[in-house]
Amino acid sequence: MKFRGLVALSVSVCASLFVTAVAGPVYIEKVDMPMKAAMSEVKNVLHDGGYKIVLHLNILKLIQSQQKQLKIPHFNQHKFTDVQALVFCNPYDFSKLLNADWPAAAGCPLTLDVFSKGQNSYIVYGLRADFANTPASKKITQSFDSAVIKVLQGIPMSRQITKIPDFSGK
């Protein structure tokens, strides 16, 4: 019973992460490292940047373990070797947004997903400026985005990409 509840919660969180990431523009970095090394670097730079990691999900492993029960057709057609998500927050930034425009605080905590394919990983961060309802909260969410991007750019062997790679094999 506990396992089912955990799976339901995890799938719900995963779905909300994907909805959040799709709701607005995204920032993408390619890292020339496999998942384990890339995730270690991501966690290190976030920690050094003043962020607290609230949750770490191994999305691909979680869904694959439930594949027979979930019956998702064509799962992982792009053949990612790993997909993980981090939920993180800077408590001071959250407080500023909560005070300036409390509905916009739905953009916190922040999330990013790391997609891995062999020796390369792709960090995808959903920009938060679209959550703002007021000029004050727009300024705060833009500062979130700038700060997170600056932190991610500190990852060795990483670079921003503007064209999403086509992994369809076509």
C-alpha cells in the first residue's frame, strides 16, 4: 500500500514537473558527461549558488518499474538512458516572491530535468518569468531565471544549446 501511494505521488510530481517545463520557455545546456557525473555537478553548483535541493526523482527508473501496470505505449522512444529531476529552492527568493505576488509563488520551488543519452546529458530548466502577475513579481522571477542560468553555466564541459537535438533516429 505504501509503495502504491509513493508511486502515485511520484507520478503526480513528475506530471507537474513536465507541465511546468512545457508551460513556458526553457533554458537547455548540454553537458559532455554521463548522468551520474552531470547530476553530481548540477547538485554541487546549485548548493554553491545558495539553493536547497528539496526532491530528487529518478523519473525514468520510476516509470520503467511500473511499465507493465501503467501500459504506456511507445515509452521512451528517444532511448534516453536516464531521466532525473530536481526540485530546488532558494528560501530568500521564495519569500520575496511570496510577499510580492503570492499566486506567482506557484513557480517555486524551482525544477530542472536532466536527460541523459550515453555520455551526454541535457539540463532543461523551465523559465519562471511566465508565472509573474505583476511588474514586481516579473522582476523577481526574471532574477530567479538569471541566477539559476548563471549557476548552471558554472558546470564544467557545459554549454547552452538553442536547437533541441532530434533523437528520433529519422
